[in-house]
Amino acid sequence: MEEIQSQSDNYRSSSSSASSPASRVPSSNFFYLRKPGAFRQPISFEDSPVWDETDIEVKVDEGGDSIHAATTPPSPSLSKINSGSLPSPRLPEETVVTRKISGASIAWKDLTVTIKGKRKYSDKVVKSSHGCTLPGTMTVIMGPAKSGKSTLLRALAGRLPDSARMYGEVFVNGTKMHMPYGSYGYVDRETTLIGSLTVREFLYYSALLQLPGFFCQKRSVVEDAIDAMSLGDYANNLIGGHCYMKGLRSGERRRVSIARELVMGPHILFIDEPLYRLDSVSALLMMVTLKKLANSGCTLIFTIYQSSTEVFGLFDRICLLSNGKTLFFGETLACLQHFSNAGFPCPIMQSPSDHFLRAINTEFDRIIAMCKSWQDDHGDLSSVSMDTAVAIRTLEATYRSSADAAAVESMIMKLTEKEGPYLKSKGMAGNATRVAVLTWRSLLIMSREWRYYWLRLILYMLLAVCIGTVFSGLGHSLSSVMFANYDVFLAMQTRVAAIFIFVSFTSLLGLVGVPAQLKEIKIYTCEESNQHSGAFVFLLGQLFASIPFLFLISISSSLVFYFLIGLRNEFSLLMYFVLNFFACLLVNEGLLLLVASIWQNIFWSILSFVSIHVIMMLSAGFFRIRSSLPGPVWMYPISYIAFHTYSIQGLLENEYVGTSFAVGQVRNISGYEALENIYDISDDKNAKWKNLLVLFLMAVAYKVVVFILLKFCIWKNLSIRKLFLCNQNSMNRR
């Protein structure tokens, strides 16, 4: 204790310019002043014993610097609860917005989260955390990197990964945690948006995927979400931009990701780092927008690493973490007083959040050690030379014995002593609706994004022209070949080579679709984590949307190649060629999606895709006839797995089975006899249809494997719900 006291005195003496929070704030700083009647008091559990939804009218005065809200008078017991001021940019005219209060209270007691190490669950990321949040308020979880902010947020939202275990209790409206679908929203730090859609289109399709009912009923919900996040000026802008249209900036993109969750009208909104990668202006606009959202009654809980003074003044409550320990939980201004009481007053010219992080971030010790003997024009570093470990222990001990900790315990008891209503689910869209929506949305995206199929169409056409011109003029007749069987062999081998190169090279060229497939998987993962989509509907929607483009590619490339080579001029044979190549593209799409799902990395996906194709090409029967391949590996199973084998066999059987060729003027040979020493085909007239059936079955098989893979991966991410319930049950037994 003597060490702690000496370090505290050292720090206090080095910050001689600091003073108490009340005296250090200039009178003109409206972010810290409290104007009676100008700010709405937060709504607590006690204010609505029957939990009826009440109207709230938010009135923005012209030329004013704050939003005035008219509500029923707050309960006297809540007069000490400070909701904070709400500065906002001036609006040109007076507007009145009417919204419904739909928030929910959350309280957590003795919440501990452990992460599984090599052998057991030993690493405590969150340690005995207590706290609560009320409807209509913003609660921020702040702390340095790796302090447990995101873990605590995920624990409250029920989204812990498989490698984590949670101990303690979480109450929603006074009952053990129960948040059904649609009752809450969760926004990750990095979310995947669809750049080829406008803001309105993106939110509309999100509403169709989430909400039940008719399509026309979703438009009003989308417009409300756009207005709530101040996106009206960007509603018709493409999210990711275009060659002639600028995309949204990071601040607007972040607000779009939040608006996607608002279409469900959630009672509680969890946001991980809402100010992630935002500049100071965008950060202030984001927080003002969220403050307006909280004023509508929604409960907001989010994490933040650091904020400006203006942004800090918008918070209602702050949970300060360091190394998983709660150093403070309470009102934002009370946190300043807490640091002052512990011996660490905030200097006048320093942001409160900077001051907090400076005191509890252990990384500063490394900086001080590096710069211990260095001085700059402003003096030495003695003002920040205090050991952060001592500061953390001091702050923790001060908080445990403070009135703030007792007030939190009292509020938790009040929020959990009686049960409120269960949060009700608004239902979700049916699978048939989701398949239709995903199909239409994917069609729109693929038609706008040149990277999906338009680039491949151009490349396939160029490749078909190149191969066709190289092998042009071969014809079908062997009348020009004289009596030598060797000449017959060479002529047939050239035709087989042309078909083999066409099938193999066009399939290999499918690697240009790797970035598009990776983007689709990211979109699916983001939507699946919030139960907006599913593996089955995702695969069906993508399949139905890709069929028109793949058929367009197959028929255009096949026509160019077919007539340049000079294959048999019969419509039925041409249509089989198109169907065979279309089935080949379907199988290739399934393989591409499988590889991308496994790696989810562009480099390893391309490397694996090319390697698999090379192996399949070697075993396809062109370089060495299939019956002569080594049995253990190349023939069984590789040659049977390679779709090139069935595609080339079907095309050759389509062209040559049932035909005969005049070899000079002496004799005729059948097409099967001409190819028997070049490529392994069957003389059955129905063999080509069997190969086509195998190709379609392989396409289905690849989709099934991808479905299992996606379900397995998402199960690992979504098993948090089962894990959470198991932890609650085990905790109850104890």
C-alpha cells in the first residue's frame, strides 16, 4: 500500500495542472454541462412496471445545440441517474419525430469468461464483471487492446465462440438471458457489405431476408432505418462505388451495417467498435446518430477503444476494463471523479478517454522504458512515468470500495428482483422466400459486377477463338487420309487434343472467379451469423442465379469452338456439346466454391484450384490412355474423380460413336475403332448420356459437400447458443 500511495502522490504532483472534473471543464463546453429539462432521463425498470410501450416525442429546435425530448416525468428514484447531454449539428428546420420505446434492460453479475488453452480452460479474459444497462441509454465498454471488451460484448449477446466458457448470470428484463430472433441486433467490427447495391437496395434485400410478410410492407421499415442512421443523402448511392460513381466512405458504410440490423426493430443493439477506422468528424456524426437512436428507447451497448472529448460527452455509462478486470462501471462523469479520487486527476488539456487509457494501458510502460532518458522541448516524461500495474491495482481497489460499485449492485438487484416480459420474436422469412430473394439479389449483383461472369465470358470467348483458329480446318471426314493407319491415328489424335484443350483450359480459366466466390462466402458468413441466411438457401440462391450466366458462357463458347473446328453439322449433336460443356462448368463452379470455402484465402484458393486441375488433367486419359494408368492412385480414384474424363468421353462419343470413315478406297472403319487406341470411350450409343448424367451428379455432389462444410463451420460459430445454455444450466446446478 505504501508503494501504491507513493506512486499515486508522484502522479498527482506531476499533474499539478489537473483539478476536479467540475472545475476543469470550461463553462462553454456543453458536452459536460447539465441543463435542467434539456435532456431526457433514461428509462429504468421501475419506470414501467407493466412494461407498456409509450410514445416519446423528440423535438429538435431550430438553431439549437441539443435535442429536447418530452416524456413522462422520471421516477424520483432515478433522479441521480445521469443520461448525459446530446449535442447535435444544427438542422435547417424544426422537425418532430415520433418513435416507440422498445428497449430492454440487461444486468450481469459475476460474469467470467475463460478461453481454452492447450489443455484446459484457464485463461480468464473477463473476470467477475458486474454491470447493467437501461432502455434509452448508451453503455460503452472501454479499455486498451486485449482487455476483454469484445469478449464481454459477445458474452452479453450470447455469441461466444466454442473455445470460450462463461460463468455468471445475465438477465434481460429481469429474467435469465432470453433473446429470440429479431429481438436484438449485433454488428461486428468488420462487416461485409455488397458494393454493387445501393444503400436502399441493400437494406431492402436485408429486410426481405429477415422479416416475414409481403414485400410491400418492408419498404417503410427500410425507410425508417435509413432515417434513423441519417443515410437519406446516400440512399441511392452504390455502397462500393462504380467506374463512374463514387462509393461510400467508411463512416457511411459503418452506418449502413448498423441500419441492416435496425430493419428488425431490435430492443437491444450490440455494436463492436462503431468508431472503427473512422476519423474524428465521422466518429462524432456516428455517435450523435446512435444517441438519437438511444433516445427512441433502444438499448445500446458497444465497445470502443478511444474517443474524443466530444464523443465521450455523449456516453451515458462506461465500463472500463483492463486485463479483463472491471476498474469502473457507472456514469461517464463519475468516472472522471473516480480517477481523481484514486489519485489520477485528468489534466485540463487532455481528453478523458486518453487519460483513462494512459493510466491503465500496460503498453505505456514499454514506451517509458524506451524513452526514460529522453527529453523533448516540452520537458521530460515524468508526468507519465507511473507504473500502470500500480495504477490498475489502485483503481480496482478504489472502485470496489466506492459508492459507484454499491450503486451498481443496488441497481442490479432492482432489475432482477422481478421479472419483466419476455422479448418476443417477430418471426422470420420462410426458406422459399429467402431462396427467391437471394436468387434475385445474386442475379442483380452478377449483372453489375464484371468480376463475376462478364469477365469470364470475354476470356472464354477469346480462348475458344484461339483454340478454334489453331485447330481450324480439321473437318470430320477421313477421306483425305490414305491407307496408312498411322496417318489415321495422327488425324484422330489432333481432334482429341482440340477437345481436351478446350475442356481443360476453359475449366482452368475458372480461377478468375475465386475473388467473387470468396466475397460470396464472406457475405454468407456475415448473414448467417445473424440468422439472416442459411447454407441451404445460400447454395440454392447462388445456383439458380448462376445458371443463366453459365449457360450463356457455355453456348457462346461452344458455338465458336464447334464451328471453327468443323465438327459434325447436326443440331442435336451441337446441343449435346452445349449441355456437356454447361455441366462441366457447373461442376467446376462447385469445385471452385468448395476450395474457396475451405481456405477462404485468395492465394491458397488459387493455388489449390490450379493444383487440383493439373492432377485431374494428367489423369483424364489424354496423356496416357485411362486403362493404362497406374492402378493404385492415378486410375483409382483420381481418374474417376476427375470430371474432365467424363466430359471429354461424352464429347468424343457424341462426335464419333455410330459413325464410319472411309480410309482411302479400300475399307471403312467405325469411329470407335478409330479412337480405341487414342482415348478410352464406349461403343454404346447411350454412353454419352451416362457421362452427362455423371457430370450433373458430380455438380450436385460438390454442392452437398459445400453444404456440409458450411454447416460445420457455421455450427462452430453458432454453437455459442447451445454452449451458453449449457453454462447457464451448469451454473444453476452449482
